[in-house]
Amino acid sequence: MDDSLYFDEQHLAVRDMVSAFAREHVAPVAATHDEDSTFPWENVKKMGELGLLGVPWPEEVGGAGFDTISFMIAIEELAKVCASHSITISAHTTLGTSPILSFGTRAQIEKYVPLLAGGQVLGGFGLTEEAAGSDAGGTRTTAVKKDGYYVLNGSKRFITHAGVGEVFVVTAVTDPSKGTKGISSFILNKDSVDLETCRALGIGHADGLTAMPGFTAGKKEDKLGWRASDTRELLFDNVEVPAENLLGTEGLGFINFMKTLDAGRIGIAALSLGIAQGALEESLKYASVRKQFGAAIASFQGVQFQLSDMATEIEAGRHLMYHAAWLSQNGKPFGKEAAMAKLFCSELAMRATIKAIQIHGGYGYTKDYPVERYMRDAKICEIGEGTSEIQRMVIARHLLKGLLA
């Protein structure tokens, strides 16, 4: 892709900075964190110090003061080396912080965003439930208002940062008679499950936030991929949430979360592209040194065709993703374009990583090379933040709406 299409000098500087960080600090530990399923707190602290936990947010609220395209560059560059590190900044920023900036009061923004954007604490987004995955309107968690509080009961499933995070935006039903228009959103606080580590490193915990009794994290999921990313249940047992922690207007939680997911889909597209590009780079290196029949396998047409297909699809995906990011950054409608980018890039990541393993042959099926990890990390991109099937529904809805108009 011609860099001048979407990037200026600042974007290229961000790319160089994140790429250097990923190669120097993330690449050496990515396999170990994946193997042990441990959260990379040390690198999270470094990412916070670099401003990577608040890339697109204004400096006056503790952010780095860059833009949406810079944020997508950071996600992509980290994912080339480790998807778990990448989803950490993506989920924290888009899902954990942006709803507060977009729908919060001045008091809510001043209280929470500097902690999140500056990387002092991690945030998360509680939408998915046992019976509310693709059917997000099927929320069963309830919020009953009484005496200046909302009392929340229920649970959320597969929540990124559920254990390590301290600030969460979650949905709950405030009026069961109104369907999706009876769903509201709230800001909740709890302590990180890794308090000892957080205090030792000076990251991940804020003494100024008061944990809400009854709001806890469940057991950690043992996942196929994204193993260094923390994924758990969120549990609500008669949690008393102050009325001032209602996020936005009562009854608009579902609508606002759908807007949040539109932006999140561009992030997953960027992450998927990073995985695919990482797989391509590893395949090019391997094919240039691996010899069979007296020649490097890169000289074989069958291998060249696979490399060519990977590179071509990555180029197409990059245009889709950065176009959606540009639309978002410039205040233009981007829902359809975000869904297209997420759909194409996530499925591309699976195709590219499977090809990478094939090019590596038997070695690709071992942990001696990172391509098997890339393939495991790629699969969730077709599921999280809206499955491929949901993306096709969203795209079709936009197409048909345009036709009827």
C-alpha cells in the first residue's frame, strides 16, 4: 500500500516506534506468555509509558494525542509479533475507554479516563452473556433502581481483562418490558486479581477507585489462542452501583454499545492484518533458507503462489481497514466499511496462517516456529466482536437499506 494514501510523517513515526518496541520487548517473551498463559504485566507497564494505552485520546485527558489511524497502526504492528499484546491495547482503548469518552458525563470522564488513557489501570467491556452472544439483545443481567443505586445481578462471559482490569462498562436490563430499549449501561469498579504484582510494578491498580462489593471475576478461561490475554467471567451479586455511574441515558445502553462495536471491528481488522503480515514475514524468511531438492523452497512455483496470494490479500485487507479507519477519524459513516474490513481481514488471517504452516511443513506444526501460534491467535478474530456471520448480516442490512432508500 502506498504509505502516502493514509499516513503522514507522524503516522510513520508511530509505526517505527511500535515496531521497534514489539521486536525488542514483545518478540522475546511472546512464546513464553503463550505457553504459560500469563498476562504480560511488565510489557503492559512499558506500553503505558509509551502512551500505547491511550493512543487516540486527547492529551488533556491523559492520552497520547494521536488519531484513529495511529491507533490502528499500533494494533497492527503489535499483532505482527503477538496478538495477545495487541488485543490488550485494542480492547482496553476501544471497548474499555471509548464508551466513557463518547457517552459519559464530564465528571465520569474526569474520574476514569485519565487513569485508563494514561495506562494506570486497565478497562473492559461487559456485553456477552451465556444467552447473549451474537444475540446481544438477549441480555439477562438486571439493574434495579432503589435509593440512589442500581442493584446489578447476573454475569458476563468471555470478557477481556475481566481479571486484570479495574474499570468496566457493562450492560444490564433496567426495563424488561422494552426489549433492547430497556438495556442501560454502567461504569463499575473492582480490584485487579493481580494486586500484588500491580503494586510491585506500579501499574494496574488505582487506590483512588473503590471496589464495589459483589462485583468479581470468575475463573480464567483456558483458551486456544490469545493465551496471554486475560479472559474470564464477570459476576454481579447484588452489586450496588451509584446512580451517577449510569453511563449515558437509561435505555440507550444497547444502542451505544452497538456504536462502540462498530469502532471495535476496525481494531480487530487491524489485529487480523498484523497476524497475517507476521505469518507472511515468517514464511518469506523460512522459504528463503529451507532447502529441498537442492534449492531454497522459495524458488518453487507452488510456494511462490502461496506467498503471492498471502501478500495480495493482505494488501487488499489493508486498504479496507485503513479506509474504514479514515472514515471513522473524519466523522463519516463507517458501519458497513468496518464490518467489511473485520470480515475480510479476520478470514484472511486464518487463510494466511494456514498457508504459513503449510510452507513451514512439519516444522510449522511445532512450537519451534511462531506460525502455529499465529494460526491459533487468528481463529478468535472470526468470532470476537461479532462473528463472520454477524458481519455478513450487518453488511447486507446496509446494502438493503441503501437499496430501499
